[in-house]
Amino acid sequence: MKTLTLFLPALLIVSIGWIGVASAAEVTLIAPGGIRTAIQQMIPGFEKTTGHKVTATFGSGGGTKDRVIKGEPFDVPVVQLPLEPVLGSGQVVAASETPLATVWVGVAVRAGAPKPDISSADAVKRLLLQTRAIAYPNAASGAAAGASFNETLDKLGIAEAMKPKIKIAQGGRGAMALLAKGEVDIGLTFISEIITEPGVEVVGPLPRDISTPTVLVGYVSTYAKDPAAARALLRYLSSEEVAAIYRQNGMAPGR
């Protein structure tokens, strides 16, 4: 009887351990590159808290949305507005919609260079027309920051005039690399993609009247392998616990 009494606590400990292992899940996530650094900084905390493992994939804003609409198997898709094509695809649970962050297209200069006035639409227009060359991400490959800045050029009425000065880059990181190397004088992409790159500095966001911020929203996939784990990840990514991480990376928390 004494042996059985000693054995039962050990059996209970082993059983609890197996329950923990059994409840752990792998959660796959896909998101635009503009939120990459923030999410990468959040994943370890989520994994430590829940025991789940997160496998994250990042791409352009447009490319990410296309992959979600086509039904590629990700448990937690993060997409930018407009949301209608994603909701219409049937690939996400509409009721799980969770605002995560808002990000702005910003202006960058080489580290140590004077920071120009970008306080108004007129100031930005003067800067762009006077500068030697600019770089920003390729909208044609799905880069949301590139598509947004193309709209800015249209609003300013200088799209044609700027064509000889534009160097299209592969992603925000590519645009910042051209700027850091001195191949252009001004770089533009999401602020979250500027502050992570060496040799460049943020001047600030483009004025709201010529550049609409990009809102990033998370969902649970209709076909999530473990919906409870996917919901847990979304709750964590939108929690007050990680709000400071968004701010540190040049974004505003969605809640």
C-alpha cells in the first residue's frame, strides 16, 4: 500500500506532462512584411506562455492577400484593407476579425543627413520635385507601401514628373539599401521597415491627406488545424501586453 501511495503522485506528474504536450499545437501564420519585425518579437512570448509553436511566413501585402484568397493553408492570416475579397473567399472566419496594427508610409534619409520638411502636402511635393532620386517598394509585386506611394504621387499631381527620378526596389528593405548606399536621396516605405535598417533614419510619416495609413487585420482561417490555438495567437497579438512592441516598431496597436 505504501508503494502504491508513493507511485500515484509520480503517475499524476507524468500524466499532467502528457496532457501539456498533447495540448500544444503548431500554429501557422502569414502576414505582410511591414509587420514582420513586431510579430517576430512577439512569438517567443506567446510560445513561452502557451506551449504552442508558431511558424510564420511573410511577404508583400498584395501577395499575402492573394495567397489567403487562394486558400493556402495558414491558420492565422494577417491582411490589409480592403477586406471584402478575403471575406468573400470563404477562407477566413469573419467573426474572428481582429485589428492588429496601423502602419504609415514614411520618408527616410541617410543617417546623419538633414531632415527635410514633410509637414504638408506642398512641402512633400517640393521635396520630391527637387530631389535627385527616390526609391520605394515595387507595387507591381504586391508591395502595399509601393501601391500607397503611387497613390500619393497621383494625389500630388506629379506622377509623370517623378518617373525619371524613381528607382523601384524589391521590398522596403531593398529601398532602404539603395538609400543607405547613396544611390538615392530619399527612401519611402512603411516606417516599420525603415527603423530596422542600418544607415537610414526616419524623417516622419507622410501627411494624412496624401497618404492613407494601412490597417492590418488578423483572422482565424476557416480551415485552421487547431482553431483554439489560432484564436489564442490572435488574442495575444492584439493584447495590451504586446502594444508597446507595435509602438517601438513604428506602428499603432489596433486596439
